[in-house]
Amino acid sequence: MVTLKEKAEIDSKDYRMWFKLNEDTNIRVRTSVGESEPRLIKNSLGQGSFGAALASSLNIGCAIKDTFGETSSTHIGTLPLNAIVMQDDIAKLNDNLGQAREGCNKINNTLMRKQLAVNHDKCKYLIVGPRKFRKDTLAELERQPMRLGGVVIKHAGSEKYLGDWVNELGCKESIDDTIKERIGKQTSKANDIITLADAPMMGSDGSSRTAIRLFEAQVIPALLFNCESWIGITETQINELQGFQDKFIRKLMHLPVSTPKAILHWDCGMEMMKWRIAKRKLLFLRKIMKKENSNLCKRAILNEVILNIKGLGHECNALSTTLGLPDLRDKFDIITRGSIERAVREQGEISTRAEVEASRKVGDRASNDHKDREYLNYMTLPDSRIWMRVRARSIKGVKVNNKNSNNDLQCRFCDEDANESQEHLEVCKGGDYERRNLKMSRRKDLVIFWRRMTTKMTDWGRGIR
């Protein structure tokens, strides 16, 4: 550990404090039949602790650095690359099979010296490049397989690494695999939140926001983890993510699939996926550019500029132009986190407003009064469900809202020559009873009216007058 401390340049006082914190540690082992009796362990790093994970990462990282030194097996521009270590995960980057075989032997010998075992089930190799190159390489590997410690390493077309799926066909396919896998996992969690939404405790604050806050806290971080690395993400992929969020809102608010997406985006107040990802990329680039010049990620971004590669720096420059911000690769020291978040929020508001105004059905809902769309903050969930249907012109049973299902749009509740729209029903003589004791200028009373009117239209459809 002393040698490791020196290699990792750990301060002596920090090292001593860490040692004292872990000296004479009592541990218990949790098994399938319960916990074991406590036992005193001397000179321990605290099994399962953050410190133990950090020490393990340093141990492997320093050993790999000693093994490969300053030699490189591939490069990005002038940036040499060899083996990249993240905690106990080692990725060896190579230009040819000879380098890969040599790397496997060196990694195996290094781990053996450290008395560490290799998880052969997780040892895989990917071949990235043109189709002919991959085909020729696979043919050679069939004749002479890749081995690590005498065990054959299997080929994988797509492999999960540090939370993301890496596909050898390229970035687009990698992002596709990652999004599909995450949506599959988060669907059940989103459904659990919707199931809990009607519990009394979820509405204890008198608003409809609790379920949305849970979605933001539990689902969104897991869904967009490491999205800063999604270089070249397509509109189709963004729409898939946005569709997942929209589906959650529709199910939470009991809205039909035909509900205009514009009103969902405008009224629910949730940030669009496009701008969530953009904000994370910009903040990540700013963070990286503030690092020292020896930082690997910073050097990779600078080499992108030199080689004119359309990577993270290029994408963030395009985003900065759209948001009216300077290029973060040059002006990272004067652009604050708050200014990025504010610019993204304002642009998101502009684009969502334009979407609403372009809608034929709900174009008139894009008012400048924020109170018109802040009802989720003070209405209960049952009331918000009704009011959002009113705002979306999606009240079930209203003829004009379902033109394709009704040949005759004339109002069935009065003798006037008027189409049966939501606006007409609010003043229709046939709804006098439903308007009893209500002030139709008040939003709360309008919700009560539509709850009554929905019941009346349902009974009317059943032949009950």
C-alpha cells in the first residue's frame, strides 16, 4: 500500500487518516441464511466500502500503467491510447490482432502477479471498422482464437461496458442498443409510479406533481445515464426517448393516444428529451475543458478539433450556436452552469410554444399567462386529469372531439343549430342542470361541470335520459 500511495501521489496525512479509519474493523458477512458473528479484522480496507473500491481501482490502474508504460497501440490524432481502466474494468485498444494478443498476455501476467482472478465470462472482444476488415479478422480468429490465460475469448457484436452498450457497427447502433435496453428496464418502474399515483399520500400536498417528481428522480437519471457520450444521436432515437416520457404522462393523466403531443409538452412542464441531452452534453464539455491539459478526455476533444472530427466538441458548438452561447471549447472559463441551464430552458420554452401554436386542435392554448398551464401545481390528480382533457379537447363523448366517429356533429342536448363542441356544451341549454350552483368563470367549477357532463354523456350513450 505504501508503494501504491507513492505511485498515486496520495498525501501522507490522507493515507494515515484512511489507515486509522479502517484499523481494527469489525465486519459481518451477510449470507443466504443470515449474518455471521462479528469478527475483528486488522489492516483491512473495509470490505465493500468506497475506500476499498478506490484502493482496488488504484491497484489495478497503477499495475496496468507499469505494464504498458508509455507505449501506444492506437491513437486519436496526436493522442496515444493503449489500455483504459475504470475501477476493475480494463479495455485494451488495438489496431491489429498482434497488439491484441500481446495485450492479453501482458494483462494476464499482471493480474497473476497481483493475485487477481479473471472473470472469463465477461472477457469479450469487439472488432470495429469496415465490413471487409471485420470479416477478414473474424476469419483469422477462427483459425487462431484469441486467448487470455489459456482460455479462449469470445467475440461479441455488442457488449455492455460501464453502463452503455457498445456495438461494433458504430455509434448509432450502440445508442440504439442502450436506449432499447434502458426503456425495457425503466418501463416497469414507470408503471409502478403510475400505480402509486392514486394513493392518498401521493396527493397530500394538494398537487399532481408527486408522481412526476418521482419519475424525474428515479427514471430519468437511469434512462439518460452517460448520454453525454451519445455522439451522433439521431432524431429517431430522441423521439423514442420522448415517446417513453409522453407515454408516462398519458397513462398518468388517463389520456387517449390521440391526445395532441403539443399540449402534453406544454402543460406538464417536463423538459423535452432533446434539451435534457443537450444540457448534459454542454455541462460535461464545460467540466472537461476546465480540467488540466493532461486530462485524457480534454486531449481527445482538442484532437477532434485538429482533425475536424464531428465529435462531442463539434456537437456542443452547434448547440451553443442554437442557444446563443459562445463556443465552450474556447470560452469555458466565462460561461457558468446557470447560463447554460437558463439558455436551454428558454430555448425549450420557445420550441414547445412553436409546437403548440402549429397545432390545429390546441393552437389557442399557447397563452402568455403561465397560470393557464400551472394547474398541476395546485389541482389534485383527479381534477388535473379532467382539466388536461379539457385543455386538449379530448373529453370523451364530445362529438367534435371525435369527428371520425360521428357523421352528425349537431348537439344532441339542445335544439340549437350548433356543433357539439366543448365550448358549446359549456353554454348549452341542455347542460343547465350540470351547471347548477356553479360559476363557469372559475376553473374549479369548470372541472365539476365537466365531471357531471361526462357522466351525462356516458349515460346518454347507454340510453339513459
